[in-house]
Amino acid sequence: MIASPTPTTTGPARAVRKAVVPAAGLGTRFLPATKATPKEMLPVVDKPAIQYVVEEAAAAGLDDVLMITGRNKRAIEDHFDHALELEQTLAAKGDTVRLDAVRDPARLADIHHIRQGEPLGLGHAVLCARRHIGDQPFAVLLGDDLIDPRETLLSRMLDVQGRYAGSVVALMEVPADQIHLYGCAAVEATGEQGVVRVTGLVEKPAPERAPSRYAVIGRYVLDPAVFGVLERTAPGRGGEIQLTDALQDLAAGGTVHGVVFDGLRYDTGDKAEYLRTVVRLACDRPDLGPGFTAWLKEFVAGLAGGGDGALDGTGGHLAA
Ligand code: G1P
């Protein structure tokens, strides 16, 4: 058993202020939509997916967000910037609701962008943040995973990092046949409910090689020691420099903990899951939910009855 730091009871003042959001992926699963539009900008109801992620970071008190982007990602920079012409037009019309919607993204945090240059993997993307981050712990939020805004996962992780030090990953139990899609953690109990010690990590294992059903979901609070490890981490699975491999190195030293999450998480990295996410979040919206849910119930009832599209009044277009 690996010796683990004993958590302090009160914990030091929270040192974490910065978040890193890797957003350099090519988004090939969503072509042709992502030919000229970054996948992070695909709308989830009426906000781009990446805005939810930045809102989550801001809600947890992180006021500095570094986006690691690549080619064709200018739309992300524009989204988190002012849009003066649009703002002037809306202001002249007195449309304060839309004006706020346009201004909000730039107000969420101090947002910075750097480019990864070459798509060498998630570990390499995180390494690109080294100079900006310096020697403080920092959060990493992956854009394909959306955590419901009512959840407090990231705040819990920051609290755990403050008490145990080292690095913290978010873990979620998934069915055995899905573990090959994730980084997978071997864990031991800590005695604290919902917090485990991570003793090993393996990136996307075959089900028979998976040490558990605990999947790393895309939230991390990392000790800056990860940079030194990443620098010497050789390309791993898929020929990419894997963040999981660097964390395995740190886990072997007993400095990685996991916060177990069983709340609402939406995966927007896959087409069917993306569609489910849009539907679920639309149902929850106070402005859209009641009308949309009523339509959805009718639509589903029509499907169950071998519906012909007549119910939705669109001649079946929505069912196609
Ligand atoms: C990445 C990580 C993986 C993690 C996953 C969470 O994989 O490499 O360890 O479990 O994100 O979404 P990706 O989904 O980018 O292939």
C-alpha cells in the first residue's frame, strides 16, 4: 500500500486560480459540421459547448482560463471576445437580453489562447500551458464532457486538492463494456466518502485489462509536477503523449486522488450522446422546457405507436 498524505482538516487557502481547456482536436466525428467550425463551438441548445465548460470553471472560482487551440479555431477566440458592431446594434435597439448574451462569454474569466502547433496528444496540449501556469496547481477541463451546471464536482475536486495536495482526477463508474473509451484508475479507499487514492492509471484498456470500472472523466486538478513528467513521457496509446501516462507516473508516487462522481454528465463528443445532451438540456430550460417537453412527449408517443410524423405537424421532417 502506498503511503498517502494525510489530509489537513481545514486546508490551506485555495491556491488554484487557473484552468486549462484543451481545444485543439480536429473534431472528425462531426464532419462535415466541423470542417470550418471548431467542434467546441457546436451549439448545445443556444450556447457553444465550450461556453458551458468556461462557465463551470468560473462557477468554481477559477478566473483565468487558457485555451489550447489549433488551426481553424479562430471562432473560439472571437466568441470569448467583444463583438463591438453586434453590441452597438443591440444596444441601439435596447435589446438588453441579447446584449448580455453577447457580452457574457468575455466576462466569465480572463481568457487566454495559445496554439498547440502539432496535434501530439492531450498530454502535449497540457504541457503547452506550462509557461502560463507557472508553479501553482491548476485545473484541466475537457470540452467533450459537460457537467450539469447544478453539480459541484470541480469545487469538490479543488477542495480535495487543497487538503490532500498532489493531483486529483474525477472518476465515474461506467459499464465494463465502456471502459475502453476512457483512462481507467486502480483505486484504494481513503476512509473519506467519495474520495479514493489512485494507485495506477491506464489509458483506454481492453475490458479484460481494466483494473476497475472507474473511468477518468474530463476534469483534473493537477500539481505542476505533472509538467516535468510530461516532458519525459514518451508517446503512448495512438502514438500520442497521454496525460494518463504522466498521471500514472505521479500515482506511483502516491500523490494522485480521485473524486468519485455519480451526478449528471453529458458527453458531447459522440453524435448520439450530443443529441441526447441537447434534448436533456433543452427540457431543463425554463424558457424552452415546457413547450419543448410537451412536443417531445407527443413525438415519442407517436414513435411508440409507429408514428408517421403527423403529430409534430411537420409532415415527418423532424422524425427523419
Ligand atoms: C481523454 C483522455 C481519457 C479520458 C477522456 C475523458 O480521452 O485521454 O483518459 O478518460 O478524455 O473524456 P479522449 O476522449 O479525448 O479520447
